[in-house]
Amino acid sequence: MYRLSFILMVIMAGGYLQAQNPHGDHLKFDCKVCHSPDSWTFNRDSSTFLHASTGFVLEGAHKNADCTDCHKNLNFTGTENECIACHTDVHSMSVGNDCVRCHNADNWLVDNIPELHEENGFPLHNQHKLANCVDCHKSETNLRWDRIGNDCASCHLPAYNTATNPNHVTAGFSTECAQCHDPEARSWNGSGDFHFYFPLVGGHDISDCSACHDVTNFSDISPECYYCHKSDYEGVTSINHIAGNFSKDCTECHSMNAWTPATLKSHDAFPLTGVHDIADCAKCHDVTDYSNISSDCVSCHLNDYNNAASVDHVGANFSKNCLDCHNLNGWSPALFDDHDAQFFPVFSGKHAGTWKTCDECHTTAGDYTTFSCIDCHEHSDKNKLDNKHDGEKNYVYQSDACFDCHPKGKE
């Protein structure tokens, strides 16, 4: 009877103790996994319980948290793994409820702000990299990070609307600020880079837009030179541009730096090279009509042709294309490059390199229409010193006869 009573007491005590387990029935492991014989207080150092077995690894600041910071009852059931279950969303759901998108388990500091902006389509470059978050993301708490759009006007529309120098709204400017302003600059001063269709360089490197534009309508202007410089073109006195029928594209003669010095860059009809590389147009042109001139040499050099002293060009019936004998660097030295094709091969064939001056063949001074072959080729039929022409019909020992049979200088 005594033994039965003892057994019943043990069973009742065990049931009582089980009923008193504050963790409920779902914890099946031994108490010593978390507790020590000295106290029911949880001992982190001696505990062998692995929180990772629950599917939530304790990292960073979570390692030092008390169990009750997350588990609101000793039953340890019903605790969610999402950040929002423990952490108050100070951003009012403006960035979602996943804290690890911006934060890590060590602290609440955010060190990947540039990467976050790139992921959202707005890289923080230049001056935007130096801005405070609240400069763009404005809210009653300064902790809401609502999307505000990637267009400049999303932040800078008030600056656009209130600009007075010039008035952006009246002028119809683009709300894409980067078209006129430099994102690297610390002020709103315009950048010349935006003037892509008409570079602001040289004499056009100006900061006063109104010098060219009607500041009430910046789109109503042409990039053509004449649009702005009509009065300069028509009023110039040094050279009458209208009478000279000059191009209205100023860049054909002038640089972007100044009106002078002026050089006709596109002298297509006659290249200005060699001795023709001159700046005084009046040397060749009638400055009242620059179109009334030919590109033929004699249009300028007929007097030189008619009055040549060293060689009578008229008597010799020389070509009036000066380039047949002369080059663009000067009258001398002169070389008749077309002699072989038109008359007799002296620069090629057997005569190449056998003579030094023209008068070795053209023995009559100033007369290039006559020439001598027999002064060099002494074929004496009388002395029978040469018998190469024996049997040749109508053989005559004369220069013009030589040419009739040897028009190309061949034997």
C-alpha cells in the first residue's frame, strides 16, 4: 500500500510539473539545452540551443537580443520572421517592409545609397551625390522615401517656374535641366555644351543670351550666319559682299574668332596654293563682282604669256595652260611635261637623260617650232660613214625627214 501511494505521488507530481512548463508542449528537448542547474534564467554562454534550427539565424545585433525582445510569450510560437514583425516601419511603407534592402543586421546605418539609386533608375552623379536625402525626399517626418520620378522637373520644377533671367516658362525652355545646365556645376549657370546645334566658341563664346535671342522665344532663331549677320554682310565697306556675290555662309571666309583675317577656305574653282596662296582678293578679282572671272590661267596671266622674254610663247605657239610647263610655286624652273604625248618623247625612250637644255634640239633662239636632229645624229650619206639608211626610199639627210620616219624617236 505504501509503495502504491508513492507511485501515485510521483505520477501526480510529474503531471503537475508538466502542466507548469511555461513553454508549452511543442518544445520537446531537454531543459539543460537552455538552462543550467543553478537557475532557470537563460544562460547564453552555456546554452547549446541553435536558433538556426528554427530557420532564423541570429546574426549581428540579433545575437545580443533577449529572447523576449522578439518572443512576446514563453510559448515561443507564432513569431514571424519578417523584419516588420519586430521593427516599427518608420518609413511608412514607402520602401516596402524588407529592412535588409537597405540595412544589415549589424546596425541601422545605410552604406549602399548610390547602389540603391542605381537600382531604381536614378544614379547619384555629380552634385546629386552631395545632396542630403531630405533635399529630394521631402515629408512630414523626413523619413519617407516615396518615389519622386527621375525627370529633372520632379525636383526642380519650382526653380524652373520662378527663373527670371531668362524666363524659362515664357521662352518655352525644356524642363530637362541637363540640356542647358551642367550637372557638375554648383550653380544654375548655363553650360555651353547644351548649344549643340551651334557651338558657342570663339567670337560666339558669350554669356548674354539676349545678344542673339529674343528671350521671350529662344526657339525662334536660325543657326545660319546670315540670320544674325545680315547687317554685317550688307554693310561691309572693305569688300562689297553683295556686288561680289559672296556666300552668305560667313565660315567660308571667316573664322569663329573674328572677322579678320579673312581667307576664302572653299576656293573650289581654283585652289589657292603655292604662289596663288594670297590674301588680297583684288589681285585677281574685280572686287565689284567676284563671280566674273575664269579659272583658266590666261584670264590672269595673258600678259605674262604674250610678253615672256626668255622664250617667245606666242611664236612657239605654246599652250596657254601655264601648268603644261610651270608649277604653282613659280615660273621657273619650267618643264614641258607634255612634250612626250604631244610632240616627241624626250623625257622617255632613248632620248631620256641624253640632253640637259631645250636649245640642244631647238637651236633657233626663242623659236621652239623648229628643231634639229642632225646636230646630234650625224648621218653623212656623202661620206658613207653610216650605211643604216642604205636602201631606204626617199632618204634625205634633213632634220624634218628624220622626224617623218622617227616620230617617236625609235631606230
